Amino acid sequence: MDNTLMSLYDYLGHAAGLKLGEEVNKAAQSKNIPPHLRQVDNPKYTGKVMLYPKWFLDEYFGNSKKEDEDELPF
């Protein structure tokens, strides 16, 4: 399980937007994932961003290896 903390921007490679950010945050809260924040200051955004464990983002976005293994027919 990869506990590396990542923002949605780090994970997706682009800005996620407010709606997706809120949906991911709700899913994290429902799994009792503690909140982590990072201060960001760049030309496009200044403020705090949420960080999530990579395993959670893999699971949320359907990139989990375990999920893929569960789908094997044997």
C-alpha cells in the first residue's frame, strides 16, 4: 500500500476542479482518511490543497492493482 501523499494535481497531472475535489474529499472522509494540506504558491494558484494517500487515489480512480487482480477469471 503506497502511503505517499499526493494532491489531485500531482496525481492527475492537471487541475481537478472544485467539483471533483469536493467528491474526492467526501470519499476520503467516508473512509476516515485524515486530512493533510500543502501550501501552494504559483502563478496559477495560491492557497492550500488537500493531499491524499496514493493508494486511496488509485482506488478512487480505478487504478488499483488489487482491483485489477480481482477481475481476473482465475
